[in-house]
Amino acid sequence: MNPSTLIGAAVGLLSLVIVVALSATDASMYINLPGLAIVLGGTCAALFIAYPLQEVLRIFKLVRTVFRNDQHDQQRDIEELATMAQLWMNTDVHKVEQELKKVSNPFLRTGVQLIIDNTPEDQIIEVLQWRVARLRAREQAEAQMFRVMATFAPAFGMLGTLIALINMMAVLGDGSMTTIGQHLAVGLMTTFYGILLANLICKPIALKLERRTARRVESMNMVLQGISMMCEKRGPAVVRETLNSFVLHVEDEIYDGGVSAAPASNSKAKTKAAPTAKGANKGAAPAANPPVSITRPATARQ
């Protein structure tokens, strides 16, 4: 299970229960079945009108996806690519095919298989980029369904409010205060249900799906970069270090926090000693080894 989703759902539900318990004289008045039917029924009806049946039925699977913890092991893909890059650099096709059978990532498997089939690099990149674009478009459309539901729910909440106000006006002259209060409760609770459904369920699920898509596209682009370098028979060290840049989040290239910083007094002493060292080295021959320029590996065409 995805811990962040569980924490968010638990905190949201607990906050709602606490607020209702502390502020309401009777917590049961927040349960209004006519208002809930207007919001849920209207939202579902609008969704069925807006989308094909096959796409609407995927909502239940997408909700399960939000609660499922489907972390992809990017480091495993990097090691598999580095291993196959080593074998491909040594032109050991048979061992590459054997190693390919152990790969569980279908996107990576497709790219390496195209390399083994001697497909030109530009065609391989084109095929893989098309698959990335297709996945992004499909999953963004799925997230968009929940965003559409987030716009429908408050609208039907307002519609329920209007219905309740019309009914209340009809009995305002000779109706009892109990009847008027019931109609007014329906009007307010439909707006409450619509806002709650939109902002606590639909929008968070849409954002979660969009973040999931972004991570999956990032992993696929990483594999695509590795396939491109494998086509050029780059070494495994270059492949590994280049692909690690896709998965590193925050890293200081100079200081990693492993060694405590030197005291300020030592820094001042080194600063004062610097001119002496500079004077002692005046006239010395330049360093034998000039700075090395690192050539970046060719990136895949976007």
C-alpha cells in the first residue's frame, strides 16, 4: 500500500470527524441522503455522458493504483543496461540475448531487442519515443477524468442548493419551520458534499496519477538514453554514471556531508599561508597534465 495515500486519507477523514464532532450539536445532520444523491448521481451521469463506457469503468482500477505502492526499481534497470552495454561493446550477442531473458522491464527489453536485430539507432529512438508519448497521453487522459469530476461535483452541489431553495420558497408562506429547515439543510449539504468530493478525493487522485506518470516517463527516458549509448557501444562505466543522473534527486558534487567542515581557525591559517605558497611556486613550470575535457554522451533526440 502507498503510505502517503493512506496517511492523507486518514488525516482527511480524522480531521473531518473531529471538526464535525466538536462543532455540531448533532453529528447525524451531516448525513443527508438526498443531497448526496444529487452530487454523486449528477457527477456520475455527467461523466458517462462525457466519456466512453470503457474509459469510465477504468476509474475503479485507477483508484486502486493510487493506493498501491508500485515503486519501480530504476537502479536495477541501470545495472542491467550497464551489463548489457559491456557485453554489446565486446560484440557478444549471444550473452546479450541470454541477459535479455532476465529483464523484467518490457520497455528496456524492446530497446535491446531492436539493437540485437541491427535496427538503425534513429529508428530505435523513434519507436521508443513513440511509446513514451503514447503512455504519457493515455495516463494524462486518465488523470484528466478525475479533474473533470472535480469540476462536476461542486456544480451539482450548487444545483442541489438551487433545488432546495426553490422547494423552501414554495413552503415559505405557510410551511412549518421544520419543513423549511429540512429544505435548507439539503441545500447547504449538497454544496458541502460537492466541495468535499472535488477537493478531498478527485483532485488529489488526479495529482497522484500525474506524478506517477511523470515518474514513469522519467524512467522510460532514462532507459531510452541508455539504449542510445548502447547503440554507440559506450562503456558500462559511462552508461552507469550517465543514467545515475536521472535518479539522483539532490546531490552536492563537491561536499556530501560525510566529513565535518574544518574549524574557522584552520581556514584562516590556510588563508594566511596561501601567499607564501604562491610566492614559493612563482616561476615553476606549468602542470604536466592539462585539465581534461569530458565529452558528454550523445543524448537521444526528443
